[in-house]
Amino acid sequence: MNETRVQRVLRECGPTAFPGVYDTLSAKIAERVGFPMAFISGYSVAATYIGEPDLGLLTQTEMIDRARRICGSVLIPILVDADTGYGNPLNVYRTVQELIAAGAAGCFLEDQVWPKRCGHMRGKRVVDRDEYIHKIRAAVEARAERDFFIVARTDALAVAGIERWLFVFD
């Protein structure tokens, strides 16, 4: 697979901070002030679109519509908060396909139980490791060889502590 837009930014800039955006204006501001990329924040979209916290209330189609508008308004790569993929691995596959069609440069895919909670809130629960691996595989399969960066984000550390998180390195 060729280098993605996100990989190119990381190679050229090294570790970098990039802002969360929630509409076309905030994305244009991020681009204009010189950020090399941005991400669509699920919390910010929930707050500005429906006036509610990030508790899994936004639908897949609402986030994809917002992504399509934002990605079409700027030239910098945009990562999208895809929550848990909005269901099982089949839903994850469709979500990735739709985000690619919307022009997204990649997505964050979480391992929480649905309905999810904002990563900063208490009361989060994570799915079984094998279930999450199936979702990541579905996202990778949907991406195929296209320019799309997948961030596998876990809340296992906050939920279960460092011991459960360390299984990755065993």
C-alpha cells in the first residue's frame, strides 16, 4: 500500500498536535492557521449539532454527512471519529466505505460497548478483545489499498487498568 496522506504528514512533521473540528468554518480556520491535518471530534459535533454530550447519540449518517461537508471544504487531511463503527464488523465495513467516499483521510475506531461514552467520562465499558479485532479487520478490509488511515483507539487502560492493557505486549 502507498503512503497515506496522514502517514505523509507524520513523516514530514513528526509527532504533531492537530485540532478537533466540528464544522466547515472550524476546519477552514485550522487549515488557514497552518495545521497540517485535523480531526472531526465526535464530542464537538454532538455538542454543536444536537446540543448533547458524546454518548453515542449521533448516527453514522449524521457523522458521515458532517465529514463530507468538512472534508470537501479544505485541502488538509481530516480524520473522523467513527465511534465504535456503529455496530458489528459489517457496520464498521460500511462506515469505512462511506467515510472514504466522503473524502476522509482516516478514522478513529473505539473498542467501547455500545452505547459508548465520551473517552473522558466515567462508566465506560470495552468489548471483548476478539470482537474488537474483528472490527479492526473489517475496517482494514474495507479500506483495501486506498488512502485511508485507521486509528485503533482503546479505552481498556481506563476501564481495566494497566494489567489488562499490557496483554498486547505479551
